[in-house]
Amino acid sequence: MYIELKSGYSDNGPAWIGLVTFSRTMTTVYFNNKAFKKSRGVGSNFYDIETGDAYWISGVKKNGEDRHWAGNGKILIDKKVINDYLKVTGDEKLDKSKFEIIEIKEIRDKSAFVEIENQIKE
């Protein structure tokens, strides 16, 4: 999935491509030790349940143009997904001018986010 921080950045926020997991109801996305809930923001479609920051989360584009046309900056891509990403885009290798390879390690238990959501509802 493609994930981009919108709060405070417009179309130039930090962006990632990596593996996500979904809640059973598909309304929460877990990525990079964060939990995102669906929203209907202007220019965003999810928010971070801990910070309230707005994010754009979508599938990666086959043409490789994941950033908004007005945005710029390198996209951080998890090394575990590079081969899958290249299959989707049909490219032979990553364009190093567009990507920075990183390693994302999920370390938080999803149950911690349930506690946070329950506190928000109280």
C-alpha cells in the first residue's frame, strides 16, 4: 500500500510503500506501528488514531506515479515489498531518484490500539 502523511504537508508529506494489515471490519489499517481509521477528509482518507494526523492510503499505482502530481520527495519503500512492487509496475529496478529503501519492523501489538480506541470513545 501507499501511505502519505497529509497533515502539515499538503502533497509533500513523508510517504511509504509497505505491507499493511487490516482489522476484521476493514475500517482500520495497521502500518509502521500505527493504526489508521477511515475518514472523509479533504485530500485524506484515513487518520492516525493516536495523533489525529490525516493520511492518504491507497493501493500502489501500476504506472508508479503514487505521489499526487503536485507533490514531490522520495518515497520510503520497505525492502520486503520491492519485488512485489516491481511486479505491479512492470519495472525492472527501482528508480533511486524516487525511492529510498528502508526496513520496517512492526513491533507493537494491535491490542494496544484497541485500548487507545476505547479511551477515545469514553
